[in-house]
Amino acid sequence: MRWEELKGTGELLTYSVVHVAAPAFQSSVPYAVGIVQLTEGAKLPGMIRTDLKDLRIGLNLKVAFEPPRSESWPSWARYCFVKAGSP
């Protein structure tokens, strides 16, 4: 086994918009979650941080990282997906 660096870009395979969420995510409602197939072939689930009207199967996305939101949970940086080409 070895580490493999990924480009962090891919294509949206499927998604769902969450309107009723667990308490820790209520401030984000509505938000999208989906599965992104990375350029290298791996499929990753994650939140999709883009305007909901822009969501579509096949949307080009890239991975982005968010700092921890609270001291209690989660206490690590999280990843999400944003539209490719956005800052």
C-alpha cells in the first residue's frame, strides 16, 4: 500500500438536497450532499457548497477544505466540494 496524491477534481454522480438535518447541521439547511467521482476514479461522498440552482449530474467540482466549526465536533478540518473554477 502507498499514498497516492489526487488532483481533487471530479464530476458529480448523484446528489440530494437536505431540508431536515441533524441539530449540528441545522444552520446549513438547505444543503446538498452527493457522490463525486474524482478524475482518478475514486468516488467520495461529501457536502456540495454551491448555489442549489447550479446543481446537476455531471457538474465539475473540486475539493475544498473548511476549518473546524466548533471545539466539540468535528474537531478536524472537513472537506467539501465546490464548483471547479471557483476560488
